[in-house]
Amino acid sequence: MLAKGLTPAISRGSGPVLCVLLTAASLAAQAPEANVRRIIDSPQFKTATAFLEKDHDRFVRELITLTEIPAPPFKEKQRAEAVLALLREHAVSDVEMDGAGNVMGVWKGSGLGAGGSGSEGRPMVAVLAHIDTVFPEGTDVKVKRAGNQLNAPGVGDNTRGVVLLLSLIRAMSAAGVKTSSDILFVGNVGEEGEGDLRGTKFLLQKGKYKDRIKQFIAVDGGEQSTITTGGVGSRRYRVTFKGPGGHSYGAFGLVNPAYAMAGAIARFSRITVPQKPKTTFNIGVVSGGTSVNSIPFEVQMDVDMRSESCAELKKVDDQFLALVREAVDEENTARSTREGKISADPKLIGDRPCGETPLTAPIVRTIAAVVTAFGLKPAYNISSTDANLPMSLGIPAVTIGRGPGGRSHSLDEFTVVEPKADLQAAQVALAIILSVAGVTGDQEKR
Amino acid sequence: MLAKGLTPAISRGSGPVLCVLLTAASLAAQAPEANVRRIIDSPQFKTATAFLEKDHDRFVRELITLTEIPAPPFKEKQRAEAVLALLREHAVSDVEMDGAGNVMGVWKGSGLGAGGSGSEGRPMVAVLAHIDTVFPEGTDVKVKRAGNQLNAPGVGDNTRGVVLLLSLIRAMSAAGVKTSSDILFVGNVGEEGEGDLRGTKFLLQKGKYKDRIKQFIAVDGGEQSTITTGGVGSRRYRVTFKGPGGHSYGAFGLVNPAYAMAGAIARFSRITVPQKPKTTFNIGVVSGGTSVNSIPFEVQMDVDMRSESCAELKKVDDQFLALVREAVDEENTARSTREGKISADPKLIGDRPCGETPLTAPIVRTIAAVVTAFGLKPAYNISSTDANLPMSLGIPAVTIGRGPGGRSHSLDEFTVVEPKADLQAAQVALAIILSVAGVTGDQEKR
């Protein structure tokens, strides 16, 4: 209703209520504040709010339960199945796991004005929270509670996002909310690291709803005032350095691929990148070698580069590839190559497109209006989330917050569960989803 | 009789034979050739030689049998028990497995001139052959014979050494040889790699004979002309670099332990070491980090340093530890430590002491005299064997050959079993052991 993609959904129909709606929608396209206000002030929203308040204990309980089910990259299945089982208990239909391992269910909208038979062709709002974490198998994911703080790897990023979606579905159901658009709620895989957005890629490029998703909301940020409208692009490599290897003592003096790799990392650590547009680089994983007393024949490293700017990303990428070559050349000059030279093979393992949803886009203006309506000041952000892909494909997409926490991707990750603050966070997320999906007038008649 | 440690054994007693012996011993201390000649020319040595010739088939049979019992590092027990069972069939007493897993038996000497009651305090010559191999569990150790060549991992290094000892004990027994000193025959564990000489360490530092072993012969070399009188020392570390970790993008700017480690490796790769005395260093294994988009909270590397010279080993070791600290400081200065600093913990995982038995030491002069007596030209060598430890403790120690072979530590390891050459190799080893342990005059009276 608020985004271009939904315009057909409100362009037909008859009767006074719809006329009012149509007018509201037209106004909303210019100024979404009134529409947002109408939704927040509706009795249904108040009922939903009361429900969310009572639902907090369950929210925390589910957060702990799901956090303690490991979901390493590419090994999300156990947690995905737990989310799938939960989805089946919620007011969504067509609950399933897709070919990529995403789990999802459809919140049926009224389809008001959509035309056509059935809901197959109707536009849909996808609301995603990724279920994967960055933490490898064997990481201790036991949640430790200290007052209102829950400490555990992945508890915030993004288990909190997943359980927030579940709580919102329960609230929508309890309040009898009717949305215009169908909403596809997804616990998706493959957001982190080498997952390389494979869950979202499947959803938007191969999945059964790929042609229906016209707006996209990822719940994968922190505070609710932050609206992520830009997708930080990233380039990721696994660089393999190879050499002849040999006995550490007997073959001493031969080139060592670990030295070439260290030379590359040391150079990389010294490059300068702009603070604005934010540009970053990281060596995330190193490995290689067979024994302490053998010169390795192979070592490798995983490298991540990101930028808010496509041009800056290209610059750091070019520098990186050049310094790998330099380091290899240096090692081939420093030691003997009589048994073979060092080579480096940078393999692209991640290519997260950069993209942007303009601040003037209806989805952004609507979300800003919601944030403002709750007395917060919208802060626009550029990040790297599942929303990168739809942004790069021209689908209006935004990433919103799941609530407060910190130290994401570290072993001392935490999230804060404080009933009052959490209620507001949930209200904002709910109002965003409803405002973007549109709420049909008939709820006002109940 | 020939080494300082044995002097008390020949300093007392009476009678003309002993007077002759004393004279011979005194002469031997200056010029061992005559004593060696006397032993080689004795009827007992000729009997032993005839026995060894006939024993060749059994030697080969036991070599195949023992080679085919796997003995990976830290998992030597099965083979050790087989050797223990064999030792029980031989003319040695006090056969046992010690606390480290070494198996051993004592060849009783005459203790002539030792004084005191019993043999508890009498000096002893330890003759060792390590039973462990470098090959991991699951390696195919089936012996394949091609003519006179036996092919199998570990067949030469050092199963051949172990079965040679057994054959020598049989020959000594068959010939009725009487030695002055007790001889401790040992099949020891823990020589290879991360075994870190644990068998020999136990023997010389904790075992029941630790105060009695005054001379030390390791049978762990190739050709009989090679006399290893220097122990290449090694220092091995596993260095763990830790930091606060964090999100590669969100926490960009925090210290990264992979940068500190790379800085250390890059520095290490640029140090200079002398070619003579040979000194080497190596980064053999690197690992760490959890995902491409996380700043690692931990990375580590395995480092090997070796030198023929204790002073040079200490120099490279000191340099290494200093440059690790430098690299850590550099990283803590280059990036933010607001969430924590980088630390490095170098854990010593291998410490093979360097040492040397001077070429002028009686044990070396005696062995050289034996080698020369068999028409070979002594070649002095520096290597890394069980003898390193006694050398570092000031115990006269030498590593001698077990016979020809090649490709040690590789899957295509082989040894050559050729009756004539093997006989000479066994004769040399026997003459070395007898000359070092001393042979009492009473054998000449039989």
C-alpha cells in the first residue's frame, strides 16, 4: 500500500471504506505519517501491544531455547527445524523449509484489490530474520543470564530477530489484525560469512515467491531508531598460498608459503581506508601446514573487505590483490625456489553486492514515520545484511532493529531483555511491518 | 673402562690378569686401538661373528614382524609389548616396561672392581634403539620385499635398530662374552617429533637406572662409518595470539591477532642465521579464526628452531620471543584496544637439548677405533636423536648406525638386508658395545 510495488493492491474495489482507504493511501504516498498514526492508534494495535507485554516471558524463553541450538554457517538445520516447528504453531500458512534451508510461513493478507484468482500473483512483503550465526561447531552457546543481560554467542545476532518475528505473529493473531498484503515471514539461512546470502539469494532468485516479493524487511539491526537503507558491499576471498614444502631442517632455505601469507597480511594491515564512506578489511581465518617440523606446502586465509561505497570497495580490492602478488614475489626472492615457487590463488568466496534504497522511497519514509511516531529520531545507516541483495535487484528493502545488545560475533555477545524497552522495540517493529504491508479498513469496523 | 665414568670399575682388584687389564685400560684411555683390536681378535668375538652370520634369517624375520606392528608417536605400546616379550627370551635380566613405556633388560657385567654390595651403584652403559615411528595410526606398515630391499614405513628408522640389538644380545650370549659394565638394552619410546625424547627423558631423569647410566649409545643412524657426536638442539613453540575479537565491519578498527601473528612471522622470515653451525627456523602450522567476517579472537602458529650450536639456538630463540613481543606491541599500537589488547602466549612444545660429546672423549675415540679397525673411515656427524639429552647432561653419548637404508620419514622408506653387509654392520655395532662396556680378561682364559 505504501510502496510502488503495492499500488495495484489498492487501485480497485468499491464502497466508502475503500474510498477512505484509497484517499489515505494516496496521502500516505506523500506523507505516511497519518497512515502510521492511524495504525498505531487503532484498537487492534493496542490489543497487540497488551499481548506483547504479556508475551515477554515467552519471548525471553524462546530466545534462550533457540540460542542454545547451535546454528553454524551451513549447519543451521537443527535450529531451522526448531523454528519450523514453532512456525507451525503460529497463525501462518504454507509453513515449509525451502531448497536452501530457509523456513517460512505466509501471513495471509486480504489481498484487497489485488484481482486475479487466488493469491498466487499478489505482491508480498518478505520479513526476514536470519537464523545462522558466525560461530563454528563446538562453540559453547549456553546462555548465561546476568540481570537483564543474556550472554551467549548469537543471542543478539540474530536469534533475537527470529524470536521477535514469532512474538509479532502471535500479537498480530491475538489482535485480529488484517493486512492488505500477504507477509512472508522467513527464518533464513546463510546470512553470515561464507553463507554469502545464500538463503536470500534462493528466496529472491529461485524460490516459489521470487516474483511476488515486492518489499523486503530484514530484522537484523540493533536499536529501533536505526534504519538501514544502504547495503555495504563486500568482497571476500580465500587465498591459497602453495609451495614445494619440505623438512624444516633438511630442506631449510626453501620458500615457505606461510611467510608469503604473513607478508601479505602484514601489508594488508597497514593499508589506509576512508572512515567515510566507511570501508573496512579483515583477515578472519588462517590455516595450513601439516607439522611443526615441515615447511608447509599450503596455507590459506579468508579475507573480508567492505565499503559503503562501490568505488572504495573496488579500490581496497585492487590493493589487496596487488599486495598478495607483492608478498609472493618477495618470498620467491628471499629464499630458494629450487624445488618450486610460491604461488597464490585468490578465490572469490563472497561477493555481496552494494546497493541502496533511496531515503525518498515509500518504504523508508514509512519506517521513518513509525520511528518518529514512537518519539525516536531516525538514524539512517548503511550495513551489510540480507537486504543488500534486494537493494541490488531494485526491490525496496530496509533492515530494521531487533532490540539492544552488543559484541556481535564475539564470544561475549549479549542482548538486553528489559520488559519496557523490549515492548517499545516490538511495537516499533510491528508498526513497521503493518504500515509497510498495509492494514485493511475492515479491522476498524470490528 | 674407556670412559671417565667407568674409571672406578677398573680402579681396584688384584692379581696378574687385572694388572694386565689395568695397563690395557690405561693405554686405551690414550689409544683405544689396541684394546679394540684385542676384542675383535678374541675367540669370543669370532664365535659371536659366526653366530651373527647364522642369525641373519631370524634378524630379517624379526625385522618384518616388528615393522608390521604399528608404533605411532604416543602409541608405541603394542610394539613395545612385542619387544618386551622378545627381551624375556634373551640373556638379559630385570626385563620390564618402565613408567614411560620404554622396554629394557640388563646384561649383567662382571662389575669387576666396582666394589660395594650388589650391582645397584655400578656404572652402566645404556644402549638404546627407539621403537616409535613418525607414522600416524592407519599408515600401511606391511613390509614389501624386493630382492634384498625391504620397503615399509619405519622399517629402517628405527625397527632395524631394535632388531639389531636383539641379535647382538643373542650373539653375546652364544659367545659367552663377559663385559665389565652392566649394559642396559632399551627399546625406547618417544624419539620422534612431538614425542620430544620422552622415553630418554624418563630413563635419564626419573627411571631407576638414572644415576647409573654413565655412557650412552643410541642405535639410530645409517651407515656404520657415521658417528654422531653432536646433537642438533631444537626449540618448538605453539604461540597463541589472543584478542577481543569482534565483527569485521561493526568492530573494524579493533586489534586483530592475525595481524600480530603475521607481523611476527614476517619479522621471523627476515632474521639471519649462520649456515655453519647449521641453524634453521620454520613456521610449520598456522590456524585460527572463526569466520571470514569476524575479527579472530585467537590464532596460533607452530614454530620450530634448530641449531648444531647451543649458543646459536639460544640466539634464534631469544630473537624469536622478542619479535613476537614486538609484533604484539605493534598491533596494540596500530589499532584500538578499547575492547581488549592482543596477547601472545608462546608455549614450549618441544625442547630437544643440544649437546656435544667431544671428539676427544674416550667413547668417541673408541668408536672411531672400531670403525677404523673394520676398514671404514669415521665420519663425524651432528644430528637430532635420543643422544641429545645425555649430551646436554654431560653424559658421554654417541649415536651409531643400524645399517643401510633410506627415505626415512617417508612412505617409501626402505632398508637393505644383504647377509654380507649386514654381518659387518652387526660386527661393528657389537665391537662398539663391547669396547665401550669393556670386556673382562677372564674371557681370555676360557
